[in-house]
Amino acid sequence: MRLSRLFILLVSALLTGAAAFGATDEKNCLPLKLDKESLAFKGGERLVFTIHYKWGLINADVAQATLRMDSTVFNGRSCYHGSLKGKIQKVYESVFKLKEDFDCWFTTDDFKPMRFSRDCREGNYWCTNLYTYKSDHIEALVNNSRKGEFTVELPLDKCTYDVASLFFMVRNMDITRLKAGGRYPMSYACDHKVRVIYFKYYGVENKKISGKGTIRCHKFGFEVPKGEAFDGDDSLYAWFSDDGNRVPVYFVAPLRIGQVRGRLNDATGLRHPFTSVVE
């Protein structure tokens, strides 16, 4: 099981899988609403998620993922710095070693991506990404335990984000432009490819979250690829709070072996009041 894929899924769905590949165009643009008054996040936000794995006799919390958003200056421009840090719990480190770190920088005025990095350590496998954004392409420096170090140019347009910044963009979708049951594409870059994932919007649903109560949410289904981790016959489902923050509060993903779930454990520094809790 590739646990690192689960953290990639957590980022954009929380997070993403690749349903198809190819160059992007305007048809793959997310329906975003990025005016500063309605922005879903701010500098100082911190979200902590517990990752739960169930298979046979195994039914336990196995990892933790922390998402942070900070305000900073990068190359002389005011930027947001978003990060995801994922790590297996210490009790399981002797069985399986895992670390998955993502960092992204994008401008605060027009949300232009500036830089992206990834550092993955999973068992004997490791991989790093470093993206530098140019006017019309991405310079991607990739290094992993299978292919070594290499550089590739990736296509870039206004619809393409890196896998980390895509998560924050998803939270700012204009829900009024989505139809319940509708299927929509979105583009992102990770490793040495630009990918497209399709998602469905299911409307508003109340979701009971352990330790948080019942939360009114927007439910999404994200297609996952058939491969070593997923059987390709089901989707990853994610629930985002139905308030100004659009915080992902729960997700569930089917695996070839077992099932993984993620739930919001703690949220601080939110931009808006967390009004989606159902009394």
C-alpha cells in the first residue's frame, strides 16, 4: 500500500489521484471565487487531521497530517505559504516508515503560484520535487530513488496548480456554479506530470465527526486511479464544512487492501466563524 498517495489525496480532495493525463485548457479550470472578502483561509490557520486505517483485525489511527497557512514574502512579493506535513505515528514506525511534506507559495494579490516543494520518504522509497514557476512553464527538478535526479519543463496556464496550492483553491470553489450530481475536471502538477482529476458534487449533507459533533457539509466525490493502491471501482469522498472556511472535516478512500479515513482533529486560526456545527 502506498501511504504517500493517501497524503496526496488529502491535499486536493483532500487529496488527489490521477484520473487522466494530458495538457490543460480552460475546460479544466475550477469555478473559483477568490475575492479577498470571501477567501476561505488566512495566514495563521492550522488544521490537524487524524488518519485511520481499517483492514481485517487492524482498526486504528495510524498517522497524522497537519496543514498550515502562513503569510510571508517570497522574491519580494507578498505571498501565502501553505504546507502539509504527514507522518506515521511512532508506535508504527518500527513496522513502516513514512514522511510526506508539501510546501507551496503563491501571491496574496492574484494567487499566482511561485514555488512548490515535496519531500517524500516511504519505506525504502524517497522522492523530492522542486518547482520554479516561469511565465509560461514550470521548471521541475525531480529526484527519486528509482530514476535519480532529472529536470523537466511542465506546461503552465491559469488552470494549473501544484498539488499543494490546489488544496487551497478547492476550498474557494464557487458552489453556486456547481450542480448536484455534476462531474467536473481540475488540473494539477505533481512529480514530472500534469494531471487531471474529475470530481462530483453531491450537495449539502450532515456528517457526524468523532469529537466534533454533527457538521453541515458540502460532499464531493473524487475519482481515484486503478493501480497498486486503489481498485479504481469507487471514489474518494470528502466533506467540507458549509461555512466560509470550507474546512475538510472528513474523507474516506477505498483501497485494494482495507480502507483509509481522515477526520479533522483540530482547527485554529480560521478566517471565518465555524458556523457549520449542527446543534
